[in-house]
Amino acid sequence: MNGGQTKEGQGLLLAFASAAAFGTNIVSAQIAGAVGLGGPLLVFYRVLIMLVLVGALALVARASLGLRRSQRRAVFLFGFATALVGTAYLSSVAFIPVSVAAVIFYTYPVLIVLLEPLLTPAPFRGDRLVVALVAFVGIALVVGPDLHGLDFRGLILAGLASLAAAAQFFAAAGCTPIATLPKLFWSHLVILPVTLAIVALTGSFLPPQAFLLAPIAVAVTYGGYLTGFVLQILALARIAPGPAGLAFCAEPIFAVVIAAVILGERLGALQYAGGTLVIAALVTNVILEQTRRHPAPA
């Protein structure tokens, strides 16, 4: 196995691990929200914590956080897209059910597969598009969207979040040459004012002492986000947006399984069927990627 193949294999494993961490983060954030710790508040503090931790680590390691002029645009685009994902997705659930927002949001792997040939040197792959569509259908079955009470504002915001997520993956690919610490620090510095504006507009600011209302849930929420985001950065530095986007289809599956174990939520037959479809799509994607790296001998 050569270095490129090892790098891509590591990227897929990191992407799956990131999806698992983000899935844990979703469930714990739901628990924290039940005691009045809203999404905007959690998002603001998690960005602030990331900035402090990265700054402290750079100080201890005496690592530079500087960016070359040619790198600034790529990091800004990545930070802006990341901020837009959270902002639009978080705002959409004020107008439409969470399940509908989730199904619309997870169209982004399909968008990545369609846009990848246009934005990167990668050729279009019909098999990858089929896998993405199968994964999307599976996610729709797992989440079980409630079609009542739809509002066009929420639909537009969820669609915007999906577009921003696709942009985030492509922007991350453009940040590949940049070291991890500067990438984390400056992207979150771009995200911070956006999250602060959301907190101000929603009037949901609370001091850090409020986290004592659900300390374990808050700790898991922030741990899941910090771990998931760092792993996502590392994954996207190793694999292309197409296979990475498909790997992140595992996130809602992890979230549903964790919710069933921790919260006792019951799963129906359609959810099991949907989960099976997503897992089958992910396994197929891994097999296809392995086949491309190791073509059969003539």
C-alpha cells in the first residue's frame, strides 16, 4: 500500500469517527436544551472554548498561528461556510420540524457528488451518486420527517444549510496545505461574531454558571463538538469532498442509536430499514474506494 492509499484510508476512518462524535453531540445537546440551555448559547460557548484551547495549545507548543496572505481567503471561506451551516440549520428549526430540517440538510452529500466534477479535477462517478441517493433515502426513513406545519422560511434556511455544508467541504479541501492549529483558530475566529450575533438576536445569553443545570450533557456536547470538528479537519485534509460527504451520512445513524440507548427512544421498522440502507451505502462506498485504489489486474 503506498502513501496515498494509506492517507485516504486514514481519512475515511477519521470521517467516520468525526460523524460518531457529532452524533453524540446531537443527543447531549438535546438533553441540555430540555433544561433551558438553547442551541445558540451552546454554539457560542463551544466556539469560544475552541478558540481558547487552540490558543493555549499553540502557546504551550510555541506553534505559529500565522497565515500567509495566499492562505487567508481559503480559511475565511471555510470559517464563513461553517458559520453559515450552524446559523441556517439552527434557524430553520424555528419554522419547520427538526426531522424535516434534517432530511433537507442531509442532501449535501448528493450536492457534493454532483458539484465535485465542476469544482475539482475529480471525474463524475455515477456509482458514487447512486450511493449518495441511497444513503439520503435511508436517512429520510431513519429521521422520519413530519410534513405538517411546514413554513417556506424554514425550508429555505435548511436548504441554505445544505448548500453551506457542501461549500464547507470544498473550502476545507482548499485549506489542505495549512497546518491544523492555524486552520482551527482562524476559522473559529470567523465563526465567533456570527454566533455572538445569533445569541444577541435571540436574547438567549446566559452566564457559564447556567451549565450547572446539566453539567454532564454540556460536557458531552462540547467534547463531541471539539472532537468531531478536529477529526473532520483531519479527515478533509486526507480525502476528497465526495467520499468524505458520504462518510458523514453516518452521523444521524449514530445519533439515532445513541438516542435509543441513552434516551430510550423506540425505533420503528422504517427506521431500521433506513439505517440498513445507510449502512449498506457506506459499506458500498468504502468498497468502491478500495476498488479504485486497487484495480483488478488486467
